[in-house]
Amino acid sequence: MIPRIVIAAPASGAGKTTVATGLVAALAGRGLRPAAFKVGPDFIDPSYYRLASGRSGRNLDAFMSGEELIAPLFRHGADGADIAVIEGVMGLFDGLRGHGDFASTAHVARLLDAPVVLVVDAQAIAGSIAALVSGFAAFDRRVRVAGVILNKVGSPAHEEMLREALAAIGTPVLGVLAREEGLVLPERHLGLVPAAEREASARRTVDQLGERIAASCDLDAIARLATTAGPISEGRWQPGEALAATGVVPDEQRVRVAVAAGPAFSFRYEENLELLRAAGAELLEFDPLADPLPEGADALLFGGGFPEAFAAELSDASGLREAVRDHAAAGRPVIAECGGLLFLCRELDGWPMCGVVDASARMSDRLTLGYREAEAVTDSPVAAAGWKLRGHEFHYSVVEPGAGVPPAWRFEQHGAVRAEGFVRGAVHASYLHTHWAATPRVAGRIVAAARASGSRRTGANV
């Protein structure tokens, strides 16, 4: 049984990421091996967990993977860890619209039978904190709110008032963080700035957060609380077994899949990469801001990120852009999600991009956000027409396509059916972020397409 604890809050902005990241760093500083998870589809917070723990941060998303995989994915991601920290999303009970608290932090806490520590922004509250915390604790008794960490406390007198109020309802105070400027993870239009864009300064901030949490929180009490989590009966998710269950049998001949990484393309789910490896892929990471396209790549994978923040540098990489065009023109697979889609367009905010997709991309002030239940419209290296996947959109950009490019997906949004993404030959480009744990055959299909492409390139029989 893996000791585990959920870091939640009444609402967004209370300081969950600060506390969770600092707690992971503080536990690692004590010689423990912490594993860290984020509830929901967020890519950025896990990038800070990696700096704090030295291992990949992972996601637990009951919509994307299905609730039946939450515990198996948790066991997989926490394998070899001494303790696990699970950061929630939004407010504790905020779930999928129209479905109650489904996919919420509370939902995941119930599935993992894990105690919850509530991070409360205390800067504008005193005695009323007792009503707030007792209300959250009583709302759903299946969710065990077992303690509180007070954030943004103004003074010793303020702390005393808060402690007195919480003592009256029997809720332990596990930490008190004073209101402090400076220790803030930087933000921009989609949330925090990914750690990959500021790794040196991010590492310093994470170290400082660890020191601050170690000095301000009762780590021993938190670790003891984590041991009160209930047993998990489900088995551990394993990529090879997941593929085998869909009939995918890896070939001894491995294919080479070049995976964009670095500051501009840092969004990816670790399980997706594990599934590609299990299906027979050798992954070649490269940074489009600094590296050429890896030689001998049978397929290219451009995940999400912030190419708009590096549009000038990507535009200057004319050799790379030409190599991507040549790769696509040769009929070899190119898979792009969100930021990757922008890079494949003709231009981004006027900067020349790859021109693989006949579309123009620009940034806007309008956020497109939400889960999607999508159906593949066109056969591609990702999916056969008719396959159904769940995904997530989160972007401020707009793509204006040329005529006659078949869409990748269709799904219902606001009562209307919407087509999204592009398929052209072996190119699949879309805004949709997908987690393949629930649909591992996607990885098998990509590797099969890459293998066919590689065989054609070398003149071998397919």
C-alpha cells in the first residue's frame, strides 16, 4: 500500500500548486522518494513536480482515462515511491459540467481512498474559516477532509484566530504559510510558465518552496496522515499488457519516432510515450529550437506547448521546417497536438512555420477550453474513421484552414456538431490533447504506420 495524500482547496488560486510542489520537494529533501500527480489534464504543474522529485509528474483524469483506470494508473506512476502527493484541480468538488463532481478532486480522492488536506487562502478570513472547512468536510462524508494548511496568513495574531476556530471543530492545522511576496510560480495566458522554459530559475524556486514548506508545515504529521489511506485492490497498469489486450503485438523491428521536446513543446503524457515504446518505438527527443530533425526518423510527434512564445526562433529554423515538410511529403507520419498544430501551419502570427497544414494560425484573446468526446472522421496514423476518443482542448489560438482539407475529429459542443483538426496523407494535426491509457491501440496504430513508412523508405517489403 502506497501512503498518499490529496492536496485540495475550496477554489482555484488558493495555493495548491505552491503547497504540493513544495511538499514534494520537502519530502525528497528528507530522503524519501515521493511520486506526484495532478488531477485533470494539466501538463504544466507536473513539470514542476519533476524538478521537485526527480521523477515524472503524472495525471489522474477520470474523464480522459475513465474512472476504472485511476487506481491502476496511480499504482503505475507511484511504483517504487515511498509516498505520493496528489494535487487537485479547481475546487474540491468541481467536476465535469452536467455530471456532478465526476472527474473532480473529490472523485479521485474517493477512488484512491486518500485523505484530503485542504489549502485555504486565509488572507480575508478569520473565525469564519470553521464554517468553511466544516462545510467541505460534511458535504460528502466519503471524502475525508483530514487537515488544513493555511496560506497567506497575515500575522501571528491572525494565525491564532484561525487556529482557535479550527480547534473548535477538531480540524488539525498541518501548516501555516505567511503572506509572502517573491515565492510565486510565474504565470501567463494558459496558467503557469512550464518549467522547461525556465529550468534553472524554476529549480531554484522549487528548492525555496521545499525549504518553506519544511519550515512551515508538520511533515511528520502529513506523512502519518498519508499512511491512513485505504487499500487499493486494483492491479497496476502496464503499457505492454494494455497493448496486448487490444491485440497489438510488438514487432522485433523497432521504428524511430522523433519526439519534439524543449521549451516550445513540453506538453506530453508520460503514459503515451510508454505505450509507443511498448509498441515497438525507439523515441528520439529533440529540441526544435536548437536541434536538427533526428536522422532516420520514421515518424514525428509534436506535442503541445507554447510555440507562440518562440515563433521568431522557430521561424528562423528554416532547415528544420524544410525537413519536416520533406518528411510529410514523403508520406511518413507526422502527429501534432495543439502547439504542434500551430507549428505545422503555414504561419503563426505572421511568422513562417512548416506549411505542412494548409492553414494560418494566430493568437486571440478568446479561450477555447473543455473536455471532448470525439469521433475520428478520417483514417489517419492516429485513428481509423469511427474510432472514439476522449480528449481536452485548452488554447487561445485560432486556426483558419484552407479549402478541402479533411478534418480529424467531430464532436458535439454547445449543442452543435463541430469538425476539428486536419488529416492529409499521413499527417494528423489537431487541437485535441489525448491520453492513450484508455485507447492504447492509438500507439499501436502510430507505430504500425511508422513501420510501413520506414519499410517503404528502405525498399523493404511491407
